[in-house]
Amino acid sequence: MKKSSDKSVTELSFREITAVELSALCGESDNHLKQIEKYFEVDINYRGGEFQLRGEESANNYAVKVLQSIYREITDQDGSYTPSAEEIYLLLKEIELSEEGNGKESTIPEVVIKTPRRVIRPRGSRQRGYLHQIVSQDLTFGIGPAGTGKSYLAVASAVDALNSDRVKRLVLVRPAVEAGEKLGFLPGDMSDKVDPYLRPLYDALYEMMGFDKVTKLIERKVIEVAPLAFMRGRTLNDSFIILDEAQNTTIEQMKMLLTRIGFGSTAVVTGDITQIDLPNSQPSGLRHVIDVLDGVEDIGFTFFHSIDVVRHPLVQKIVRAYSAEKIAE
């Protein structure tokens, strides 16, 4: 956000804010405000719930939206929520992505996901469209680079569907592809060998539901986290199915998984076609299915880009650098 010689002043009031909420809004030593000031190049002063922002008018407006979003997140969590620096960055990204979407996101109904441990909202127009597809389509594809939230939002949608009794179980699947290391050299039995490949899915579940609850649901077979090979020959009714890292499926494996979808089920397939770990002679099932299912009704596709990365700011720069190198080649 570039500075302008003409600075304007914008007033913002949170009249009913409590002392605890104000502390969470501003952050320890006002670190949240400092983060917003640096990002949008504005100055923020406050007394109680009365805020004054000084900067370029458009920058002030974006900063106001971020402050309002933080306050809404705090009140949604019954005042017990204190956002981290990472979560403030995600809100800053949301404003940036909304600007890039030129207001298109306003035409898409917002899907808000409430898991037992947190409330999750989409960041920007593509995440908003992605969540809307998941709740309105039986099969959705989320394709794009790491850090765009495609797997995390899929797991959140699955948890919400289970808690709302729209499905009876969750089936989270990943292909166990050897990315430079042989499974046979790993210690333990087959479960121990494939567990590292499924760890990101476990981590998302633990964050949203808690370790004890997830463990109990896995023991009761309500949640199943398994390698893709274990899906062959099954029909999955009343289930929420997620195929993660789908770029590492073969064409046959992709077809096998998609034909497992039964009545009352929802499926989400996520992957990054720039991160394929299959042997060079083996075509990716994800890359293939994009062409095969193009134009088929009742199937949603969301293609994320580097601008949609919502991890550490450096991740977006890294994704862009690798993309530029690939174009140069």
C-alpha cells in the first residue's frame, strides 16, 4: 500500500467493547495495531473504544475493515478469543484478496463454519467460492499451491457436516507416495509407515475438535484417516470424503476413489499439480481429471493462485519465485 501526501482521518467507535475485548483487539503492547499500521501504512490512535486512523483514505478503509473483523472474531468466541499475530495476518490478507476480487465475493453467500473449538470464515473471494461449492455440490476440487487453505477448509467443512448430522462419518484419504524416501526403511508396521503422510489431516482435526474427541471418534470408526489404497472395493454412503494431495494419485486411483462416492455423501479433492511426486512416466490423476470432468454439471472446481496463500508472508513470495522460474524455463 503506497503512501500518499494527502492523509485523511477516519474515526471508528466500538462503544460496547469491554476492557478484555479491547486488550484482545489491540494485542499485547498494541502489537496487533502495529501490525496493521505497518501493513497499510497508517497511524492508529485510540482512547477506550474510540479509534482514530490517519493515512491514505483507501488504506484507512482497509484498516477499519480489519479492526472490525478482529472485533467480530472476538465477540463470536464469547470474548475468550485472543487472536495471534498469524491470525491478524490472515485478516490482512482477506482485505488484500477482497481488493483483488473487485467485489466479486459479495455476490457469493458467505459460509461460516463453527467447529467445537473455533469459528472459521473464508479469506477472500476464492476461499468464499470454494466453501460455497463444498456445501452446494456433491463433488468439489480445490487445486492450487500450498498455503491457500484448500485442505484446511475441506477438513473444517467435514467437521461441520459431522457435527450437524449431515453425514455419519468422515473419511480422510491421502496417497502414500514415496517422495524421495522408501517406506520400507521406515520403522514400525504399515500403520506406522503411512502415518506421517496423514499427519496434516490429524493436525487439522485436533485443532478443530480436540485430541480426546478425535481419538474417540477414530476408535469408533466415525473418523477414518487412511491411505488411498485402503479405499479399493468400498462404497462410501453418508460420508464426507476428502482426498488430499491428489496430485500424487494415478489416473486409475483417481477414478477408483471418485467411483466410491455413495448416496448421501460429499467429496472434496485437493491438490497442487506443481508438486507431483509420481515417477516421471506416470501421469497425475488430478491433472487428468481436470480435463475429463471439465463442464460436467454438479461438480465444482476452484483454482487457487499464489495471491491466495494465507500462511507466513514469506510463503507467498516463495510460491511466486518458483512459479516465475518455471515460466522462465
